[in-house]
Amino acid sequence: MTLYLYVMSIEKRFKINQIHEYASDHLRSWFPLLPSYVAFNTRLNRLGEAFKLLAANIIESCQPSDCQTDESLLDSMPIITCSGKRAGKVAMEITDKGFCSTKGIYYYGLKLHALGFRRLSQLPYPEQFQFTPASENDLTLFKQAWGNIPNRTFYGDKIYTNNDYFREAQTSINSLMLTPVKGIKNQPENIRMQNKAADDLFSVAVSRVRQPIEGLFNWLIEKIDIQRASKVRSTKGLMVYAFGRLAAAYIFLIFNS
């Protein structure tokens, strides 16, 4: 695990064979019986749950003091194991086919959901990450994982629009969901135009608040290349890929903040 995290976060080598090559180049003179690449890869694939626990502990224990714990930003991004034009064959127990509206593509893989504390003029700090199959609806995941969080203002995109559900949440647990205004089907044109100026201003304001969550995903892609999982060949390997890279990203952040 130390080799994996160090080489990935410091040396910026993201493939398992590159990590093993680095270990072989720098450690074999000290450890002549260093395991082969196959043995190293096999050992890593047994550590998915350990990486999951480590990533959660790192993120929880290193929360910055400037987090606004009563405000959270929400979004998701694809973790792609295979193009949607092909038949997915990897880790089908935990992956499936989904659509990414931001990129306008169908793909096989996972979806990474982030719930992040708002920080003024900073990237949000994750309160929690969740991985789901690619087809999982963001609102469904929110209801299951985060729907009972009280006294919180959430900022999400239009997928989280559900007036009845969030009206009940505001009454029962004092939590509010703010999203850009979603058009109402078959709404009369005169009413739509009457409300357009106020709706546009509100939508822009919400979008500006939640824009940093997109920056968080871009940072993860830049630092640990988390989005492209096409080289993963097993469910265990995908678990290590997902949670190991999150751990590596936040180790990098801790030592370079």
C-alpha cells in the first residue's frame, strides 16, 4: 500500500506495472526477493477494503477548519471502464451502462458521487464519496445516503429537483435543496416569460455556488487520473483503483497544502 500510494501521489505513475517498476528500480538492491509484478498485483487486489477504510479515515481526519458544515455541494462524475459502444465485461457485479450528460456519452463503469462542504474561494472538502453503478440516479443515491442529514443547505444541479421530497425535508429535518430552476412541462408561455428574469438570476446564483464541485472533480482527474479505468480487469482491481486513488489524492493534498 505504501508503494502504491507514494508512487501514485508523488511520482505520478498511475499504472500498476509502472509502480512495480519503480519499486524494482529503487528497492531491489535492499530487497533482492522483491515480489514479481504478478505477485505484487495479486497482493494489491486483496486490499480493496483496506484502501476504502484508509481513504475514509484520511478524509475525515484532515478536514480543514474553514469548512462551512451547514452548506454542502453535490455532483457526480463517471469512472469509465469501457465505451458505451462496446459490451462491458469488467466488474459487472458493481458496474453497468450509464449516460454522462456533461460529456454526452454512454459508458460502462461506475459513478463517483461527492458530497462536499462549501469553502469560500476554495475547492469544497469532501464529507463523503460514494461509488455506484453508472446507471444510478443522483437523486436516488442522495435519498439513500444523505437524505436524513439535518440542518443543511444543499446545492445541486437540476437532477435533484423534487419539490415534494425536499419540501418535506425542509419541514421535518430543516434541510434545504437549492438547484437551478427547471422548466415546467406545458407551462403557459406568458407565465414562463413573467418568471424568466427571476428564475435566470436564481439559477445563475446557485450555479456559481456549486461550480467549485466541478473543480474538485477536475482536480481529481488531474492529480490521480481517476476517470479512465479501461485498464482494470477485475472487480477487486476496480475497488483498489477507486479507493486507492482517492487515498493517494488526499495524501498528496495533506503534504502539499
